[in-house]
Amino acid sequence: MTASQQPAPMQPTAAPPARTLEAVLARVLQAGTYLSMALIAIGTVLFLAAGGSPLDAGPSLDVGRIASDVLALRPAGFLWLGVLAVLATPMLRVLGALVGFARGGEWRMVGVAAAIVIVVAIGIAAGLLTG
């Protein structure tokens, strides 16, 4: 066989878009989970180091203070940021899926993802309005 008659070497093919989307979304969930647990662990260590007891009442949520609490290394900031990250991670996955489905032209799945986002938004709004 001459060089021109030899079969071309196999080239790796790109993953199908659905597989790539699922891999990205899995990474979002994984990173969000690790980040959340790290924040909660840091907050717990700081809380215990400051003499807090697991039986003490926890700090109330004040979203406006989270950044300043984290910068001041106060346990409440890390604990609440970790809890909010736990809650936000699945929503980031749904939003990522919505964008991925829209890019892929899967309009029925875009509708499903949008419906989930709307239901969660209504739940958050109802919770904020009722205190």
C-alpha cells in the first residue's frame, strides 16, 4: 500500500451536544455542592472557634450583611452564604439547561425549564412577601 492508499487515521469526534450539555450541567452541580459545603464548613469551624454551641440559636438571615460578615470572617456570613449557594445550585442547573436547550432548538424542553424557573420564582416571591 502506498501512503495515498492507506486509510486516514481515526479522528476523535466531538461529543454530541446533549452529552456536552449534561457534562457542563453536572460540573455546575458538582462545583456548587463543593463550594456550598466548603463555605458551611468554614462557617462551622469559625462558629465553634468563637465558642458557639450547636445548641445555640442560629443567626438570622440578613442578605445585606453577608458580604461584610464574610470579609470580617464572622461565622454567620459563611454559614448563610453556604446555605444560599446550596439553594441556588439547582436553579443554576435549570437555567443552564434552559440556555442549552434553546441553543439546541429543543423548544419543548425550553418550555419545561422556563416553567420550573417560573414556579421557583413564584415560591421565592411568596416567601418574601409573607415574611
